[in-house]
Amino acid sequence: MHVLLAILSGILFAAGVWLILRRSLARLVLGLILLSQAANLVIFTSGGLHRAAPPIVGENATALEAPYADPLPQALILTAIVISFGLFAFFLVLIKRAHQETGTDDIDAMSEVET
Amino acid sequence: MNLLIVLPVLLPLLTGVGTLLLRSSTRIQHVVSITGSAGFLASAILLLVRLRDGGILAVQLGNWPAPFGITFVADLFSALMVLLTAVIGFTVALYSIAAIDLPRIRYGYHPLLHFLLMGVSGAFLTGDMFNLYVWFEVMLIASFVLLVLGGEKAQFAGAVKYVTVNLLASMLFLIGAGVLYGKTGTLNFADLAFKLAQNPEPALVNTSAILFLVAFGIKAAVFPFFFWLPDSYHVPPAAVTALFSGLLTKVGVYALMRTFSMIFIHDMDFTGPLFLVLAGLTMVIGVFGAVAQGEMKRLLSFHIVSQIGYALMGLGIFTQLALSGAIYFTLHVAIAKAALFFVVGYVARRRGHTNLARLGGLLRESPLVAVLFLLAALSLAGLPPFSGFFAKFTLIKAGLEASQYAIVAVALLVSMMTLFSMTKIWNEAFWKDAPERMDTDARVPAPYLQAGDKWLYILPIILLVGITIVMGLAAEPILQMTGRAAEQLLDPAPYIRQVLGRMP
């Protein structure tokens, strides 16, 4: 499972980097979204994976017993997802406005408009 | 619960919400904005007074004992940086009254300004790695909108680069935090410092250390991650650029200094020289970029990059004196830089553009502003008796004591180049005669300034220049204070004890 997720996030990173190296703004956003998903998977994987081991203290126990799924990485990911949702919503509007204003989807052409 | 730590975050939040609710009236918004930032300034001063002898305050939010909940910690370094935030915030709020045009204010300039301040002081006060990430995002989203507010063409091109690079940096930061948690099981600074000191696992921890280095390096605009800064900082109005240059890159510097002096110290043989090389290259490339520019905002933006190198130099030398110098330098440069950008804003208002070749005659036209510019510029270049001299003097003394002669030579050379590029602005904009044909930029409606407006431009510049002079004249007590802050960074035991409630 670890290996599978590691490979999956590797693929997402590769695809994301490939996309942000394109000059088109739309691809740039898609690339960033893929990268942020890859980041979430890395956190998820590095937090340790345990199947069917919820972090619940047993009936007669006072503390958690060793193999349990750590809820904290999931809380981190949840926060990260919410934040990146907001940021990407803003970024999408930004490139739409940039496209309207400069009439191009190409980053290099946009920089020429500026000077 | 100690209110003193939370106030620097709460007050900007309340001010931001207040200005948001009162957005129908610009006049009331200005009053709320000024009052709120004055309150912020007062709370920051109280915090510093409370901590000036080297105490540490910690608050467990929600009363969850550390390291399980989110901790807010203020040591002297944090308190100094919060005070810096408040000073920059107050002067920018004052300057904005005249300098920010009505449409921008209608579209929420003031709430954004205060939310940005909230994010920055949250980042300075938090004692938790993931919470630091959240404050970074609060700060970033406010800065994104401030950057595009106004909707000029150039702003979009600048903003796309700025947003992209910052999103990438945040992502690296997030991965670093995730990997670090996976290896140590904690994200609390104090707990991390303790656990890593007990049981360093260099191979694994180094991965996240380098991820943090790159992420914070991008935020701080360190070589080779600085290209976005001169490409985007010149597009918003000067008040916003002053705010960004004073605070955003400094948050990156703060995060680097905090993590690499308290947490990732197990491999100083590697990180020390690495920081020195990065510092040298940042200084040199920044200043060469600046010298080549012919536009005031771009020139000063390259100087932001170059000056970051000095703060990094202190971190690379890593002695108590060097860190003390780096902290003092960070305070100094944010203030001098903001003053310079305020002057640029004044020039832009006066002439409608800030292109050096087409400027001139400003000394005769506004001698007071010219003198203020000269004072701030000399301070930035590091001439006595201004704060820049003592900042660079301390760093260079620390470099010589640690026999790091190469970086000392680079620092001195870059200082000279800084002076050279400052005289370039002085000669072109202020000293030479105004060009025959006074072409103003069509985009700016009226270069004419009313007398009252003019003083609203000049007053914040006077305040900031006054601070840099006072920081220079009172260098001894301030350096003692930054020295104590550096001691706290080098010996995290009291910090850990204060946060965790015991020495585990």
C-alpha cells in the first residue's frame, strides 16, 4: 500500500510539473492542482498507513494500543484541501480576468503586454 | 490565558472585520483603519516591554496541553518582529489615506491590509509548524488580492507569476511538514527542538529541512528562488509594495531563522556553508540586478533581494553576535525599505511615472522629500549614524570573529554597490534638472497634490526615517535586546520548558 501510494504521488508530481512547464495558463492551474493533490498523498503516506485500526481507546484500556491510524495527518490534509480549494478558486478567477484583460493565454506574451 | 500574545492577532482581525462592515463609507474606514493599527502598535509595544528582559510567554489555544494543541509562543525575537509588523502596518495605514485611490478602497483595500497584518503577526507568534503554514496562507491570500486590486493590465501579469510561485512554495512547505510529522510525530516547535536534539535522524529529517529551506527561501526571495519578486513587486501601488517588502519577505527570513536555529541544528556543518553561499549570491545578484534597472520600483525591488542576503549571512555564520546582527538587520531593512517605497509612491503621484530617465528636478520641487529619501537611502547603504551602519557593522564583526572572510568581503562590496545604485536614484530623480518636456503618464489622472494630501504622504516617511535614525543613535540598547533574542534562539531550553511546561 505504501509503495503504491508513493508511486501514485510520484506520477502526480511528474504530471503536475510537466503541466506547469507549459506556457498555457489553463495547464498551469491544472498542474498546480495535481501537485497539491500529490502533496496531500505524501502527507497521508508519510503519516503511516494502518488498515482497519481506528484510533479509539479500547473499553478497558486507558491509552491507545500500538498499531492505530493516526488521525492527525488526515486533519492536516483536510485543512490543506480547504485552503487550496480557496486559493485555486481565486487563481481560476485571476487567470480568467488576466485572459480577458490581456487577450492571451500565454505567459510569455502576457509579460510583453506589461512592458 | 494570556491576552497579550493573542492581541496582535485579534486586533488586526477586528479592524479588518470592522472596515469590511463599514465599507460604505471611506471616511469611517480610514478612521477605523488608523485606530485599529494604532491599537495593534500599542499591543505590540506592550508585548515587547513585557518580554524585553528575555522572558518567554506561551499560550495553549483551546487549553489543549502542548504538544497536542496549537501553541502561541512569544519570545523576544517574535516580539520584535511583531513590533516591526505593527510599525509598518501603522505607517502603511496612514500613508494609504492619501495614496490609495478611491476604487481600490471601495473594493476592500483596508480589510485586506488588516487581514494581511493578522497573517503576518500570526506567523510570528505561532509555535507550531502546521499553524505556521495556515498563517502563511492567510497572509498569501490577502497579498494575492492586494496585488491585483485595481485591475491594471500589468498587475495581472505580475500576479500570475506571484501566485504560481507562492502556491508552489506553500506546497513544498506542506510536504516538508508532512514528512517531518511522519518522522517525529509532532509539529510543535518546542517538541521538535527537543525530540530532534535527543534523537537526530539526519537522513530523514534532512529531507524535510531542505524542503523547508526551499519553501521559506522562495518566500524570502533567496537566490536562486528570487526571480518572481522583481517581476511582481513593482505592479501594485507603492503603499502595497512597501507593505510587501517590509513584511512578506521578512516572514520568510523569520521562518528560516526560527527553524534553522532551533530545530534543524544537527547538521550545521552542511547548512552553515550552504547559507553563506546562498547569502553571498543573493546579495551580489540582487545588487547587480538593481544597478541595471532604470525604474525606481524595480530597482528597489532588486534591493529587497540583495538585502535578504545579509540576514541570511547572519544565519550562516551562526554565532550569537551574527544572529543578533541578522535580527537587527531585518528590523532595519524593513523600515528603511518601506520609507524608500513611500518616497517612490510620492514621486509616482507627483509625476505619474517613476522612470528615472524621465524624472528630475525633484530636489528643487520637494526638498523635504528629497532629504528624507537621502536619509533612508544612506541608511540602507549602511552609513553611520543610521541603523544600516550598525546592522552591517555587527554582521561584519561577527563574520570576522568567525573567520568567514569571503562573505565579509562580499558584504562590503555589495554595500558599496548599494550606495552606488542609491546615488543613481538621487542623481536621476532628485539632483539633475527636470527634463524639458514634462510628460506625465496618462494613466494617472492628476499629478496635482493638495496640501493636506501632501502631508499625509510625507508624515509616514518622516516617521520611518525617524525610526531608522533613532535605531542608529540608540543602537547599543537595541543590539543588547537583539542579542538576548539571539541567545534565546541558540539555547532553546527555556523555550521548550515554557511551552511544554516541563523539561521532558
